[in-house]
Amino acid sequence: MSATIPQYRILIVDDEPNIVLAIEFLMKQAGYEVAKAYNGLEALEKVNEFKPHLIILDVMMPHMDGFEVARTLRQDDSYFNTKIIFLTAQGTDRDMAKGYGSGGDIYLTKPFDNKELTTIVQEITEYELN
Amino acid sequence: MRAWVVLIVSFSYLASLFGVAYWADKMRAKGKSLIRNPIVYALSLAVYCTAWTFYGSVGRAATHGIEFLAIYIGPTLSAPLWILILRKIIVISRSQRINSIADFISSRYGKSSTLGGLVTIIAIVAIIPYISLQLKAVSTSFELLTQQNSFVTKVLNGESFFADKAFYVAVILGLFTIFFGTRHLEAPEHHEGLVAAVAFESIVKLLAFLAVGIFVCFFLFDGFGDLFSQAMEVPDLHEMYNSSPSSSLRPWNWFWLNLISMFAILFLPRQFHVAVVENTNPNHVKKAIWLFPLYLLLINIFVIPIALGGRMFFPATPGIADTYVLQLPLENGQNLLALLVYIGGLSASTSMVIVATIALSIMASNNLIVPILLRTSIIKESFERDISSRLMGIRRLVIISILMIAYAYFSSLGQNRSLVSIGLISFVGVAQFAPSVLGGIFWRGGNRKGAIAGLLLGFIVWGFTLPFVSLLPDGATADSILENGVFGWGIFRPYALMGLEGMDQISHATFWSLFVNLGAYVFVSLLTSPSALEHSQANLFVNIYQLERTYQEKPIWKGKAYLFDIENLLARFLGPRRTETILNQYAAEKGIKLTKTKEVDFELINHAEKQLAGAIGAASARLLISSVVKEEPPKLREVMEALDETHQLMRYSKELEQKSDELRRASEKLQLANARLKEMDKLKNDFLTTVTHELRTPITSIRALTTIVHDNKDLDEAKRHEFLGIVIKECERISRLINQVLDLEKMESGHAEWNLTEVDMLEIVSSTASSIKGICKERNIKLIENYPDSIPLIIGDRDRLVQVVMNLLSNAVKFCDHEKGEIKVTLELKEEKIQLMVQDNGIGLKKEVLPYIFDKFSQFTDLKSGRPHGSGLGLSITWRIVHLHKGSISVESKENHGASFLVELPLEKKIKSPSRFSVP
């Protein structure tokens, strides 16, 4: 779990600064390059700017929710391969279906397990890099 | 004239009556009925004209003018109505085998033996004076004919018991009636001989009266014109027939006389007997309605001429006017004519006495004696014996008893009081049947209790206002009662009940008795409900024409009975031979064979009941039949099914309508409740979702951060401090959320505690605002405050009001623009209200969510609209607090143009007690 893949970029989007703070710490610890956004609109701006390989995306946010962000990204071919992990407090089957339908790759519910999140991110990146 | 001559003539006449009766019965046996004829029917109705008509009308006309006509005008006027009333009564009576008016009323009101008995008693009491009048007429005319010279002195001196011919007349008439009327017990066929004899007598009395009328008019005087012109020269007579109406001729008195005579022609027991029981064809009524009035016209045509002639012939003795009919021929030496007149009077009396006593004896035995015997089970014990002969004995005894009582009444009656109105006393008594009978055939709502109440009260009032007075011995007591009332109570004066004065005695009695009778009948009927049997009988009587055809086929008795029992029962009351005939006829008609040990069907039971009813009355018959039928009387439902399908259906559909109405209302309520439930369910789900989310968010960061601290032992101190600091804040956030939820719940359920004091909103707003100054500075938010110098105090809960201000301010901080934030807080007094305005310049609220912004969690249901931080309960709690202070809160906002919240708190409305804090 050392910083071995410096080119891999992760965007963290959540309206809760404390959650962003925790995830940022975990991802940096795992050696990723991190950017942060606190709502949907900001997230879209950051995506263009930062070109992340992976987005950890909250669902319920002011201005534009996570599903909307994902759908917008998927319409743009340049972000077709960007991985999206939904991280949300809403964990019903319907919410998950909505998440996958809007273009998410993984759906995790809050509160999450630090190791699980890190492992998933690592597995995705290893698969991508191979 | 010698007494034996008169006696021989009298007995010859009576013998000829037998002859007529015998002939009629013979013809009937040959199948040529004499009485199945509308003319005979109309003549038999003329039994209405008694000795009272024959002698009394002339007497009345001689002393009171044309008043006598009232009791003939009544029936004449009402005759057309017979098509409606009499015909219906006849049809009902045929279908129910009714044989007296007592039976009719009893039958109508659920075959009630109480009613039958009551009607019988009323009828006997009412008719006895009337019969006594006939006895007097016969005995007086007999004496006049045999000892005319001593007549006037005899009347004045009174009579000794044995010298009184009336006693012998009573005995002879009694015996004659017994021979006439009690040959058959039951009345399946009609008393053909009786009816023929009565019709014959009607002809005799009419001819006799016309003869004397012609004699007076054309032999004593020179025709009508001569008679009248001579009469008008007599001052008394001139005044009587020309002056303005005397007191007894006032229109109201005429009205009452007409009314009671209308009732009498139908409800006098003898009239009911000839008009209904002996009727052979209901359609005969159609002819009778003009034939009978014609008869009345003929028999009255010479009344006034004879009266005037009498007054001119006997100017000194107007008191004997009742006997002018007889005196005029006698005085002129026309003995043969006098004898004919005597026979005419005899015929008028005998026909009345015979028919009346037969009718009363049937009523008395069927409705009084047999029910009592059945109750005391004398008859039941002697089960094996044929008791038809015993019943016959009872009837004969009743006939003799009635005549003896009539005689006793006659001889005890003060001879100088109210003699003329004896007949009218009976009329008023009999008129008491009118409400029960007429109500019974036209109004289904009339019931047994109403009929009993009406009859009883009417009877009591009648008894008090009429016979009671006539039986009072002359003297001081009588005068005092008449003048001052019973026991000196003024309202109980027999001639002025309740102080009603100015009516003559008969009108007064008629008015009061019928008033209380009808009133009680209607009132009690409306207040009480009928039994099943009453209900079905009521329906049958009122709707007889519709039901007549179907009635026969409908089962009334649902039970089972053995032929053996039925046969025994019939044999006991009708005799074995008659029973055999009845059963054989029935079997032949139906084409079936009857076996003794077999059960019989309801039709035969009905048939048997009717046969029995013909002999002993409906109530008793029902009682007896029910003793052999192995089942209780018909239940309500069955009777309804049998007789009352339309009514049942109507009621059913009404019920159905009601039910569906109720259902509709219930389902509306249910729908409402359901919608409310759904709404509440949705609110609950929203609540759960929100609370879950709100709990998960801090828990997420707490878990992530503590895990980091836990997993990284070498984490630098600053980071560790920062992370744990966040954890502590997030824990506080959770506690806050939980407190808010509890708080809201308390406020909603009314359990919140309120600490009411005088509070200064200026102080609250300014101190709360200064507490957020720090965070504003941190986030670069400009806070603009606008307060007056002072503001009135209000009553309220300080901490809650701080909570309101805090909620609004922290929302404003949360939502105001991130870069150039600006919050404006304004406090002012406007229109007796304290207004607090909090404005921000942030993202604002979508139009759609505005109406729901203060609803608990509602602002979160539309997730896409973007969700404010915090529990989501803040505004809901704020709304509640403001409203509990009798204030209001509103919001104005445009998307991306900020929001402004306005709180208004009233100055005057003081909050007295927390218990009044109820908010919808």
C-alpha cells in the first residue's frame, strides 16, 4: 500500500467536508493523486480540469446530485472509461439500480469500511493498468 | 178496540213474518234465493227506520219543526260514499268471514279479543236504550189502541211493573227473536229468512205510513195545499216553520246530527248485520245507494203534514205528538186504518229489535263469552263433547238478557227527560266505532293499542255526557252536577265539558267523544308499533282489493296439523254433521281425499279457521286453531312474505338505499382515512429516510476517521487532533439530531414543557446574531443588522424563541452565497406585531418546494432539488414554536436569488397556559 502509481488520479466528491477529508487521507496514503469537490457542479468542473481515472461520488448533494453527475459524464466519450464509485447513505436496491443505471461501476454504502474502499480502488486501478 | 182483537192481529202478523222467513228458506233450498237481489238488500237496509221513525219523527216535527230530517239527510248524503266504504267493508268481511262489527274491529287489529270485547260492550251499552225505545213504542201503541181514553193519564201517572205491557212485549219479542235468529250457529250461508222478513217489514211499515199520510192529507184535509194553508194560520206552527232557525236548528247542530247518522247507518250493529254480514253480493251496494235514500224520502214525505194535522186536531195536548200517527185515525173512527198503523209501528219495532238483538247476541257470545270460556278452559276440558248446542244456548240467553236489560232501562228511565233523544244517544255511542273502522280500512298505521285507547276514551266521554245524565234521578243532585260539574269541578259539567258551552247536548257529546276518540286512536297508533299479525291484517284490510285474489293461496298457517284434530275441533263447535259436510265439500272442491291420520296443509287449516270464525268470531277461532296447529303463530318475516311483498320490497329497497348510502359515506371516510394513512406512511418513510441519512452521514465520517486514527499508530499529532476533533463534533451533531427529533415529537404530542416569561425579542435577536458573528467572519459573510431602539415585551418561552432565531440565522449562513455572502437581519414593530426578517443571498429555494418548506422533512422528498444541510427538522420545529406563540412564519424566495424568512409575533395575544398550545 505504498505510493506506487503516481499517475493514477482520483476525484473525491461529497458535500460533507469531513467525509472528503477522511477519503482524501486514505487515498493519499494509498499513493493516489487526489482532487476534491463539494457538490455536483463543482465536480464536473474538477473533472474537466483534473481528468481523474476514478471518481468517488456521493449521491445526495446540493446543486446536482451524484447520479446526474454520472449521467453527464457518461454522455461525454472522453470520460467513457472513467470509473465511478458511488458512495452513499442510501442503500436500498432501488437506489443501487439507479446508481448502476446512471453509469456507476461500484456502489458502496455509508458508513464504509476503510480497507474495503481502499482495496476496491486498488483492484480497479490494477485491473486498469494491466 | 178490544185487546184480544189487537193481540190476535199482532200474533197473526208475527206468524206471517215466520211465513215469509220459512218461504225464503224454502226457496233458498230450492236454489232460488229471494235475497240475492239489490232491491231486497236496499229494503233490508231500511231496518234503519224504527218505531222512532214511525212515531217519533212526527212527534219531533210537531214540536221542533224540520230537525227530525237530519238523521235521514246524513245517510242520504253519505250514500254515494258507500261504494268506497261499505263495499270495502263487505269485501273484507267476506274474505275474513266476519260476522259482526266487533269481529270486524277485532279482526282488523290483529284478531284482538280485547278489542272484540270492548266493541261488544260499547255496542250493548249504546243499543240498549234504543231497544228500550222500541219496547216503549210497541207497548204504548198497544195500549193506545186498546184503552185510548186512559192513555194520557196513564203516562202522567206512570205504570206498575206487571201492568206494564212493555215487559210482555220484551218477553214476546225475545222469544220471537230466538226462534228467528238462532237456528244455525255459524253463518256460512246467510240468514235468508231473517233478511226476507226484514225486507217484508220494511214494505209493511212504509205502506202503513203512506196510508195514514194519505188519509190525513186527502181525507182530513183537502190535499197538501189546504193542509199547509190551514196550518200557517195557527201562530205556533207558523212561527215554527217560518221564523229564523231555533237553537236546535243551528248549522253546527245539523252538522253533528248528519255526521252521527252517517256513522249510524254503517256502524249500528243491526245495520252492519244487514248491510255487511247478510250481504250476498258487494255490487248490490251500487243499487242501494239510490234505492235506500228513495225509501227514506218516501217514508218522510208525510211526516210534516201528519205533524201539522195532529197539532191542529189536538191543539191542547202537544205532549202526545209521538202518537199522532195512531191518534188521528182513531179519533176519526178509522179503526182499521189505526190497526194498520199499529202493525206498521210493530213491524218497525220488531225488525229493529230482532236484527239488533241477533247482532248483539252474536257479538256477545263470540267476542265476550266464548273468549272468556276459552281462557278459563271450560271448553278445552270438555274436549270430546259437541259444544255447538251449548253455544246456541248462550246466544239465546244473551238475547233474553239484552231485552230484559232494555226493559229495565226503559222502566228506570225518568220518563220526562230526554226521551226523544234516546235514539240519538245510541247514535253517538255507535259513532265511536267510526275512527277504528274507517281508520282500519284506509290507514295501515292504525294499530290495536290506538284502537283500544280511542274506543275506551270515546266511550267514557260518551257515557259521561249522555247516558250518565239521562240516568240521573231527578232532584237536587242532578241539577247540581249539571250546573257545577261532578264534585263541583266546573270543567266536568256533562253539558259543557272543559267549559265548552253553546252547543246542544248531542252535538256537545258528539264533538267531545269523537275528538278524544280520534285523537287517541291516531296519537297512540303513531306512538306504538303493531305486532306481526296486526301488521298483516292491517295490510289485508287496507289493500283488500289488491290482495283479495292472492289471499286465498297464501299460507297464513305455516304449521302442521292432523285432520283428526281439525275435524274434532270443528265438530265441537259446528256439530259433526256440519263438519262432515264442510270437509267433504272442501275435498271435492280441491279434488283430494282426506285421510284422518294424515297431516293437512295450510289451506285446509285456513279453511277450518274461517269456518270456525263464522261461528265464534275471528279471535276465538284463531285461538282454537292455534291450539291444534303444531307451530307458533306466523312469524313476522313469514307474514311479510305472504301478505306484504310490495311493502317488504319497498322497505327493503329503502333499507338498501340507506345501507348503500351508509356504505358510500363509510367508504368516503375510509378513502379519506386511507389517504391520510398513506400520507402519514409517506411522512414516516420520509422521516425514516431523512433520519437514517442524517445519522449515517456523521457516523460515516466518525467511522472513517477513527479507523484511520486506529490503523495509523504513527499518525502525526496535528492530524490525529484534527480527526478526533471532527469525531467529537460529529457526535454532537448526532446528539443534536436526536434531541430535535424528540423535541418535535414532544411539541406535536403536546407534551413539551414551556417556560413562559416576559421576553425581549430585541435582546434575543441581537444576542443570537452576535453569536454567529464569528462564523460569518470565517466564511466572509456580511451580517447587516437593523433593530429599533426598543421593542415591547411579549410573553413567551425564551429558549424556544432563541431556537427560532438561531435556526433562521444558521440556515442563512448555510445557504448564503459562498463567495460574497450577505445576511440581513431586520427587527421591527408593525401593526401590533413584532416582525423578524432574515434574508440571505444564497441559492434560494425552488418554487415547487416553497409550500412544503415548513412541513416536517418535506423539503427533502425532492432530492434532486438539492438538500440543505442539517437535520431537516429545523424549519419544522421553528414553524411549530412560532405558531405556539400565536405567530406566523412565511418565506419568500426565488431560485438563486436568496431567501427571506419573515416571523411575525403578536403583541396582545398572551399565552396563558401551555395546554392551549395545540397546533394542527
